[in-house]
Amino acid sequence: MTFDQLQRYRLAAEILEALRTRRPSRILDAGSREGFLKHFLPGDRVVNLDLASFPVLGFVQGDIFALPFPDRSFDAALALDVLEHLPAPRRPAFLDELSRVSSGPVIVGSPF
């Protein structure tokens, strides 16, 4: 994990802690790759989703534009270091999907 990733995940975890409505929370980390968020929220159920396969506990291989979860199946959803990789015209569809599966906050962060 790079220093800037560490800072983004730490900040996201602090925001989720401040906004939490229950413990443990079920959190989607979309585009998670290795699944860094779990290290910052060890008491929560973090589901890591990425297009590529990663050997991480709680990992689901899937498409961020068609998340394989029912509406409102997570207490929160986040995507860090994902938005900047998407073509601008597809970004609203991605944000709609995150909003669809979250019953609470949606956090999006990028390095730019």
C-alpha cells in the first residue's frame, strides 16, 4: 500500500466510523483490488469487489457497472482509486450502482 492509498483508506474509515448506524456494518469496497479497507475496519463485514480475481477473504469478482447485489444490501459503499480510471460518460452509471446497493453513505475518492 502506498502512502497516498494509506491516507485515503484511513480517511474513508474515519468517515465510515463517524456515520455508522450499527456495528458491525456491511460495507462494499468496489474496485478494491487487494482489499485494503478491511485492515482499517476489522470489526465490519467488508465485501471486496473487482473485475479481476484476488485471493482475499470476502472477495467477489464482478462488474462495477452491474453490481451483483440486491438494492440496499450494504450499510455503506465506497470506491477509492476507481473513478479516475473510468471514462467520464460512464461515471454516472457507476455512481448510480453504488447508490443502489447502499442504504447509507457512498464514499468516492481518488488521488487527483
